[in-house]
Amino acid sequence: MLAGLSLAQVVSWGILFYSFAVFVRPIEVETGWSRAQVTGAFSVALLVSGLASIVVGHWLDARGARGLMTAGSVASGLLLLALSRTTSLAAFYAVWAGLGVAMAMVLYEPAFAVVVRWFVRHRDRALTILTLVGGLASTLMVPVASWLLERGGWRAATATLAVVLTLTTVPVHAFMLRRSPAAVGQWPDGDDGATEAPPSASAQAADLRPVLADGRFWGLTFAFALSSFVSVAVSVHLIAYLGERHYSPMAAGTVLGLLGLMQLPGRIAYAPLRRGLVWYWAAGTVFLAQGAAIAVLLASSGVPALAGFIGLFGMAGGMATLLRASTVAELYGLDRYGRVSGVVALFGTCGRAAGPVTAALLLAAWHSYALAFAALAATSGVAALLVLLPARSRPIESTVRARIEGVASCR
């Protein structure tokens, strides 16, 4: 199941997300639409995906991922075929809005929901495998999209990718996924349970209201949103910043490419980090590393500073993806995992959408990329404080409550 799901993530991310960059310029040339009009449709898709994650989360908790991800794959294929035949800007935006819903149904959020239900002891390892393989999506699928574009144009390439996505992901989601180990009489992590019967699959979904009333939850949610905000803002403006520092376009592009590559060792290093640190120190470390990376970049224009920035920022980005998935499961359990992660994903999507625009506004106001990037580094520090300050007081609060309950029970 994990192997099939990982393959489906490579294809889904590569086609639905990364291949868009390949087609932007050809779409502009053929249709006459502006760059802002074309890329705006993709932004709409991301925002719709974030909004849809709430509904998707409720579905995952109530019915599991199998039917949802299968329907999402079928819809993705049909919408990509429709995209290849669009001739008006309104239809182009409508199709991308639909693809935003499909993204919420087939990308990381539902895949994480599958993994956290099937793995407990080996959860971090399983999430690492899923995201390591998923991290190859751009490396594997962008060249394929480029080759198809050269052979037949963006419309034919999109139609071909629709067929590839459908034939690859629909069988995986329809025939390999199961709702939970309990639903098929099994235990997580492949354990046999010794002489005990497998857990029941009939548990009711847990109430979400206590989570939404928890200040620690909102601190964690806003921290991840700020981290996404910083990550996307830096990625979008990095080449322009390095150009201002007199780096060549080739060198700046190489730095940006290496950031993506460094996410892979970051994901490998995540499991040892979590074994050595409680969740809030692990989260604080990741967010502080993100801010420190920007500070290193601002401090010097030399190659050592660039190398430090690439290593810290890239690995922090790789860890943040895993951190969000495992922390939600650890703190709030599996019965409401889909709904809780849906709320977190919504705010994260808003952060990603706001990051590039906010950085551009800061640049326009201050006329300095250095000041704008310094503000982004400070934002990462705020994200770290949002998880460290509420969580540090929580163990004391829990201990006091446990002692009071113990005294009451003795009486």
C-alpha cells in the first residue's frame, strides 16, 4: 500500500502541480493571455485546494481515503482533458478551480491520513518514504512534460498527461487502499497482536470542538502557516534577490534548484530528530533553522554563506512537511486526523498564497530586498515562538491536573 501510494504521489504531484510551470509560456503565446492571467488560474487552484481541505478532512474521518482518492484521480484526468480543450479565459479558470478540488483529494493530505492510520511505531519512517518518493515528482515528471510539449504542443501534452495520471493512479487508489487496519482485522505496523483480537473499526469520530478551543492547536497552525509563507516568499524572490547581489541568472537558478534537492536529506534526518526531541522542540528547531538560513544569506555574499543557506533552508523545508503530518497525529489522534489536518492545511495554503505578494509589497515599501528578507527571517522566529511558548507550559498544566484527579480518585 505504501509503495503504491508513493508512486501515485509522484505522478499526481508531477502532473497536477509541477508540470504547470512548463506550460505557462506556451499558453501565453497561443492564447494571448498575460502572464498574470495564466498564473492567476494556478493561484485560484491553490486557494480552492485549501478551502476544499476542510470538506476532504471530514470525509477522510468518516469514510476513509479509498473512494475519495479514486474519485479525485478520475476527476483529475477528466479535468486535464477539459483543460487541453479550453479556449476562453473563464473556462480556463473554471477548470483550474476544479483541479484545485482534485488536488485536495489526491495530494499529501489524504495520503498522510492513510499512512498515520496504518503505521504507529514506524510512522515517521513510513512518512519519510512517502515524501522522499514524492519529492522526486518534479525531477521525474517535468522532463516528461517538457518532452511531450516539444513533440505536440501544450494541448496534446496535457491530454497525454491526463491519460498517464488516470491509468497510473486510479488502479492504485481503487484497489490498493484500505480504510484502516481495523477495517480488515489487522494491526498497525504489521503487528499480529499476539493473543489479542484486532481493534474494532466501529469507533465514532472524535469531537473537533476541544481541538479548536485549544490555544496550542492555533499556535501550531499559525506557525505552520508562517513557515509556508516564508518558504514560498523566499523561493519566489530568491533569484531576484541574488541578481541584486550580482549573481548570474545561471548561478541563482542553480541555488534555487539545490534548495529542492536538499529537502531529501532533510526528510531523511527528520526521524532521528524526532527520536531525540519532543514535538515542540523539533518544530521550534525546524522553524529557527529556516530563519537562521535567511540570516546566513543576508550576512554574506560568499560561497560558504550560500552553501549554509542551501543546506539549512532546504533541509528545514523537507522536515516541515513531515513535521506537520506526524505532529497532528501525535497530538490529536486518528479519529479526527483528517479534520484537524484539513484546518492546518487551509491556513498553510493561505500562507503560501500570501507569501510572494507580501514580500513584493515589502520590497516596494522599503526598496530593499535585504530588509524584506530580514522580515521573513523574523517571521520564522515568530513561528518558533508560537509552538514553543504554549507547549512549554502544557506539561506543567497536565501534571497538575493529573495530581488533582489522582487525589480526587483516592477520596
